[in-house]
Amino acid sequence: MDARLQHGIDLFNRREFFVCHEVLEEIWTPERGARRVFLQAVIHFAVAFYHDQRGNPVGASRQLRKGLRKLAPYLPACEGIDTARLLRDGLAAVQQTEAGAALHGYPQIHVLQIARAV
């Protein structure tokens, strides 16, 4: 996995969503094609949870919806990320925010362990 992507994931999982967004955007900006859309999906998740931290559930919901839509083509995994799990957790979060409930935790980005041939 790209070291910068891993750094962005680490920031996401530490709930440092604003900085995560900044790091991932540095990777996203020069990209073209499918990888660009995939990275943008993850960025939407980070921005959504940043909005939630700042007490903006409407912004969180909008960003989650964008992220979910863009992440769907990359199931069940992309670039070592368990995208199926992220999508499932994102759906649960958007349902909570749209029901008016506060999020009591944020999803983590799970990296898949790749088995090595012996």
C-alpha cells in the first residue's frame, strides 16, 4: 500500500478527519481515472465525520451519501481496504444522522491482511 494512503488511513482511524482529508487530497489531486474516484470516496467519508464532529449533521449526511455512491463500484476491496465494511459502516452512520441521532463513534478503515505464499 502507498505510504501516503496508509498515513491517511491512520489519521482517519485516529479521528483526525480534517488532517486526513488534507493528506488524501494531496494524493487525489494529480490522479486521473478510477483511482481518483476511489480516493474521493474516502475523502468524502473523512469530510463527513469532520462535519459531524463540528455539529453539522446535514453536512455529514450529504458527504456520507456522496462517499457511499462513489465507493460502491470498489466493493468488496480496493487498494487493500475492506470497502465492503466501510460501505456497511457508512450506511449505518448515514441512517443515524438522517434519523437525527448523534453518532456515538466513527467507523474505522480496515486494511485487509494479504496472505503470502510460503
